[in-house]
Amino acid sequence: MCGIVGYVGVKNASPILIEALKKLEYRGYDSAGIAVLNNDELLVRKAKGALKFLQEKIAKEIIRGSCGIGHTRWATHGEPSDENSHPHTDVSGSIAVVHNGIIENYSILKQKLQGKGITFKSETDTEVIAHLVHYYYDGNLLHAVAKALNQLQGSYALAVICKDSPDTIVCARKDSPLVIGQGNGEQFLASDVPALLEHTRTVFYLNDNELALIKKEGISFFNEELEPIEKTAEHVNWDLSAAEKDGFEHFMLKEIYEQPQSLLQTLRPRIVTGDDGLKSVNLDEIGIDQRYAQTPRVIITACGTAYHAGLAAKYAIEHFARIPVDVDIASEYRYRSPILNPADVFIIISQSGETADTLAAMRMAKKAGARIIAITNVAGSTLAREADAVLFTLAGPEIAVASTKAFTSQLMCVYLVALKFAQLKGTLTKEELHKYIEELEALPAKAQELLQNKEIIQRFAAKTFNKKKVFFMGRLADYPISMESALKLKEISYTHSESFAAGELKHGPIALVDTDTLVVAVCTQSKLFDKMDSNIKEVKARGATVMCITYQDESYFNKTADATVTIPRTYDELTPMLSVIPAQLFAYYCAVQRSLDPDKPRNLAKSVTVE
């Protein structure tokens, strides 16, 4: 959520900051601002609303200066407004701060500062930081920031500049991501890598409670006691075009179309062929060996879309490996009193690797001695660095807020884990394992085939996008996909959508069904077709319009549903990686029909780094 950028070098900072902020728009925001140092002057410009309003404001003047910071804000404390936008300054107007996160004790700190005669201009928690840094400032900006941080409780990624130090940025992080890009005589700062790719691929990731002193000549790193520390630079090997639309109208549509490739990239390195010609799963990268065959239980925690991947994992692991699986929403898990056993395998799923509740759940499990396996898409993320082992989804950068290709790549990862457990436990024969792996290998091509028939979904969305209620239902592996499908639709089209296990229809949800209702029935579990057909007839009898997602060679629902969207035939257990794609497209086309931007849905952020 929110976006921080920074630049120090020899070039004019203002246009660099604006272009970098554009690369972070996907994170979600409601205002934007920059602060630039020009000799002994600190110039701050900010505006409520889209970044274009800030651009229009600064286009009327020439802002010079080769050191600056910028921010896109997602409101937490105080409504979206020019006054509440970042950067925030101290009483003297000489220090500027941009901040992601939440300062939990800001109210107490604010009262103390007001007691010292300091007047606040905004409603934000961030302004407290600016005044604290000023309070401790004695000519050394790094020391002042460190002393201010000692007073803060909560989460933060922040960058600070001071007009007394026109070529210096001080930054720090705790529970919110921050990456520093190293250039030749210039340095860069951002919340996420896409903002840096145009300028450098050499980056440093700050860990919690670390600070950095950034000058155009170089970067110095410190721990919270201001003791110097060494950090190793990492090289970002993303293709720059991966962070561009590449001819697609929206990032979301581009990323939906990238799923065949991302599925293949996630799968291919993890499959090996033995001397007997039979294929097996190789997950040496996360150290799954024969010891894991004795695992008494798998626990999975995640939030949002990643949570739905975890639910699909439960069905897969229990079906293939016969190991009991508990799946928890991370924000619930961290606050209850879970029963943990050091023998448990704890799987954490997060696209960004920075989700605050997910990280807190992981740390709780790690403290209890559980083995942590992370599934994430971001190599330098906090989750990737703190977990015992990491299975990367290899989906490439995902820019749209609503996750698509990262989700299906997460599904591929959890199916690989499920089959690896089955391989170790012997719950599948070598021949059975080979059969399932060959079908996994066929899924990317089947996903590509599915995308070629998008017109059916596009036409149906044009007819039904204005339905007031949309319900998704399914059974077994189709149920988590129903949940994810409902989430996608509500995220980007703002349509009231819910999901439920189809067997629960008569236990309450059917009371809501009427002629204003669209029901999307996910029907890929062959042994339950008769049950799903009955459920469809029940909602049809009450006036609902029904779209069915089923196999392309299946006619079971042709007479019952109003429209049928098909997927290529695969094993019922593996359908989630295909059946979700029509739902993603349906959500996308509904948003477009409503003239909404599917890449940047209101009130949402790509990486939720606060509670």
C-alpha cells in the first residue's frame, strides 16, 4: 500500500520522482506529493486525487533540485486531502518525511509535541515523525531519525530529507518494504522494484530495524544502534517490458494472458525424469525430503487471494498425500491461541511477501518451532528472507492490484507440494504420480486454448454486468475457486458478490435469490454433477440467471444453465488452475463495461502492509 520514491544524484529530481510514482500507482493511492531540495530551499508540492493532478500543479512552475522524495498516499489517518498528503514537514519547514505504515502511538506523541508548543497542520500519524526528527535534530540527520524511531510504535518505511543536507536521504523500515537502487553517481529509493527498473537493476533490500544513509556517492547501512552493517547487492533480472502494458489496455488483462507462461515457468524447473522414464517432483530448493513423510499436520495461513490458494491446497494435500491440513486467515490466526506442534509444516502464502498479518502469523509459528515454507512471488521480500525455505512462484512482476497470474502460480506451487508429499509418503504409485505430472505439464497449453475463447465471456459480461447480486457456488475443488471468483468481481467491478459451497444453498443463501441475481456455478467435479445440476435448478426456479463453468466436452448443464463457459478436460483434482481463468475474464469485462479501471480498484492496495 502507498508508494515511496527517492532520488539523489546530479539530474533534476522532480521528473524522476513523478515517473517513479507512476510505476507504483498499482499499489493504490488517493493523493500524491513530492519534496525537492534546491540549495537551501525545500520545495513541497502535493495534491489530492490522481497523480495527474500533482503533475498539473507542478507543470506551472520549474522545480529544480537533484535530491528529493515522493509519495502516493492511501488514507489511513485523515481523509484524502492536500493537507493530509505526503510529504509532511516539521514546524521550521526544513525537514520533509514520506511514510508508509501506521504509527500506533502517534496520538500520545502528538499530545507531547503539542505540549511543547508544536502546531500540527494535518490529521495524519506521519506528521508526528517530521516533528520528532526536528526535535532531535542537532545537525546530524541520521542521528535525529534514529532517535525519532526509538519513540515510534507500529510499522513504517520512511524517507527523510533536510535542507541542511541537500545531497542526503535517510531511510528506514520496519514491517513495510523498502528497496534502494544503486546507480553510477546517483541512488534511488522505492517501495517496490518496478519504480527502479528504468534506472538500475542493482538493489539492496532493507530489513526490519535497519537504516540507510543515501548520498549520490554511495550508500551506508546501519542497525538500530547506528552500528555500520554490510549488505550485499542483488541483481534484478526482470524484463523491463514485464512492468509495461505491452499493447494491452490494462495490466490485469495482460497478466491474465501471461498465465500460460507463468504456469510453465513455475512448473518446469521442479520436474525431473528418472532412469525409468517416469517423472517426479523435485523440491530440493525448499529441502522437502523423507523426513517430511512423517509430518502429522500441515498448517496454511494467508490473506485474500492467497488464502483461497491455501484452501485449494487443503483439498490437494489431503487428497493426494492423506495429510490433515488446517487453513487459517492470517489476521485471525495471529490473534487466537492456536495449537502448534514443532513437527507441523507451516506454509505461508503471499504474492508480495510483505503482507503484515501473514508475516505476523509466520513469526508466531517460527517462535513455536514449526518449519516454515513460504510461497511468494517476490525474491527480496521480508517473507522470502525470514522463512526457513522459499518456493518462488516465478510469475514475474504482477502490477494490477487484483491478483491473477500470481494466484494460478500459487496453485501450481501448492499442487507440486501436494504431489511431493504423496511421493514421499507413497500414497501415489510412481505411475500415478507420473500421470498427474504429465497433466500438470499440459495445463499451460490448455490455459492458452481457454484464453482463445474469451468472446463468449465478453458477450455474457456485456449482458449481465449490471446485475445487482452475483453468487458463485461450487463443490470440492470448485469451492475455493468460487470464493476467488467472487473476490475478483467485487474487487474490480464493485458488484456485490458472494460465494458459498453449493450444498449450503438451502441453508440460507437461497433466500437472497431473485430475478436480479446472477449465479455462477463452477462445475468441474464429475462425481457431483447431479448435485450441482439440482442446485442450478433451484436458483433458476427463483428467477436467477445462471452461468456454468464446466468441461468443453460436457453437455450435462446445457439445458439447465443460461450460458455455459467451458475449460479443456483435465483431472477433476487439477481444475482450479483452469476454472478460475474464465472468472477472472468475467470480472475484468464487467469492470470495463462499468467504465472502471480494473488495475487500480478503489480503496485497495497491492501489498497490505498494515492491519
